[in-house]
Amino acid sequence: MDSKKSPSSKDLHSEMQESVFYMSDARDGLPSYETIKKYVDLDEFEKETPAKNSKASKATAELYVQYCGYFSAVSQKIEKWASHRRMLLKAVDSSTSSLTKIKLYSSKGKIVLSAVDVIGTTASLFLEKFNVGWATTLLYTSAGFGCLSFICSMFDITKTSFVMEDILKQLRKDADFLEDIQDSLQRMYSFDRNVQKLFPHGIDARVVKLIQEPYTARRSNPENYNSVIKSLSETSEKTLIFLAVIISNLRADRNLLEDKEFMANAKTFAKSRVAEIWWNRMKHHGMLPILHKSKLFTYLNSLSRIESMPIRTFPLLSTPVWHINGFPTVGAIFMNSMVVFDAYCDLIQSGKTRETDLLQELKQTLEVEYKKIMDVYQKLTPYADE
């Protein structure tokens, strides 16, 4: 059998020998490979057409039907979540634009109103020295404009709080959808168990992990490590599944390679749609790639509360009572000047705030997560084109 093999086949076997040594994760890895090579031509395996009416093909067909039944509920939940996530992304985008406009309008309003307060208060200070009768009227009129500036600030703060709270509620709902989907995927353990029953000794999860994630392998032979990675990357998924099956069972019983029924079952399974789905479930641990968003949740939660308003807004809260409580006029002018400067800084930043920056970061995170989840969903769904 070996004499008929082409040079390319020999090269593949040479590389695969090193791979199998790592896959088996055992001291007898090389002898195991020699046994496999004696009975299996991996090139021929790639070309072979699996038997359609065999016992194994019927078993895989039944497993496919079972998986479709399980996944139909998951599919409905994912479609519902995906619809909500798209709506959430639009809401985040809309909220970012809304907060930017609010900040721009409130900044312009505070600049104008507080500037009028500063000018009016300054003018009343000079007029008072000349005993002009309406100096006091001008002083309190200016304070009225200061009150309007305060109202602009409070509108900005309150509106921002409501917007962030709404996004936070939608995020919590989104998280609930994902948690429900994850629970449904975890409950599909019976499918995984039935796959294991197809073979005498199942399929060792450690072997599968070493094939799918060779970088996690023990580097007991560093000189062969790179060739192992190269070999695995150039090997088809069907062949990797086939090797995972026979290596897992060979480690328990070497005589199984002489069992024609076992070998036929392994080949049929490895080339089935069920094997592809199962392989992807193992690769993703049967779960969706949910990103860690607790930091964003914490920030959103803090920004959704009015009591968490920035410390620089507090001088605005005192504006209406400066003159009423006899606050020194010069001090009032200084504080209102700071308000004007602060609003001007917001204006030259084009309305960007920590809230809008956070929403932009959130949108990017949600988009990346959405893409990853939908990619995994396409790999796990039985309805994708084969």
C-alpha cells in the first residue's frame, strides 16, 4: 500500500506523523501513527465517497434530524435577538447624534445667556458707583439670564441621563436574549452524547482540542512544533475529524483499526454534515462568542444617574442664588465667566463628551460582537448550504 503512494502523499504522511504525535498527547504517539498509516491512506480518504445506505449514514441522518429539532428553537431566539441588536445599534447611533446636538445647543445657549449675565452684572457694578437708579434692576435682570443658563445646563444633564438610561435598559434586554440563547445551546448536550455513542470509545475532547488549538499543545518536541502547526493548517476539516475519531479510539483499543465497520463508520461520519456541525460546536464549546461588556455596563449605569453629573456643572447650580444671597458681584462675574469658558470648550469639541465617546465605543463593541455571533451561528446552523 505504501509503495503506491505518490511523493506528495508521503510528504503529507511525514508531516501528519508529527501531528498525530501531538494529537495523541501520549508517549506512544509515533507507534500509533505507524499503525494508522498501515491501514489508512489519507489521500484516498479525501477522494472516497461515503456509503449512503450504511448503518453509519442512517445514524448520522438521525442525528441531523435531532440537531435540527434542537436548533429550531435556538434559531428563532437568535433571529429575535439579532433583530433587537440591530435596533439597539440604530438607537445607540441615534443617541450619539442626539446628545451631540443637545450639547451643541446647550453650550451655545449657556455662552449667550451667561455672557449676558457677566456683561449685565459688570455694567451694574459700574452704574452702581454713579448711583444710577436702575443699576439694581440690571443686576437682577442679569441674574435672570443666569437662571436661563442654569436651565440649559439642567436640560442637558437630565436629557443625557434619560438617554443613557434608555440605552442601558436596551442593553439589559439584549443581555437577557443572549443568556437565553446560551442556555438553549447548553441544553443540547444530548446531541453531543449521541455523537459519542457512534464509536466504541467516543471522541476524546482533549484530542479534538489539540487538533483545533495546536498552540495549546505540550511543546515536548519544540523542533517539530512549527511543522505540526503547518500540517494541521493545510489539512482539510474532514480529515482532521477523521483523525480525531480514530486516534481517540486507537488509544483505547489498537485492534479497532482492523475493524472494517468501525473504519467505515469513522469515514462516513467525518464526511457528514453532522460531523461539521459537531466539529464547530466543539470549536466554540457549543456557545456563542459573547464579549465582556461589564466595564461598559458600569460606565453606562453611572452616567444614567443625574447625581453623577460632572463636578464642573456645580457652579451652574448656584447661579440663581448668587445675587439673592448677596454673593459678591465680582465673584458672580468670575463664576459666570468660568461657565462661559466651559461651554466654549464643549463647543470647540463639536459637542463631543464622555457620554458620546462611550456610546461610540459601545457601538463598535456591539457591532464586533454581532458579527462574531452571526458567524458562529452560520457555522452551527444545520440550514446553511453544505
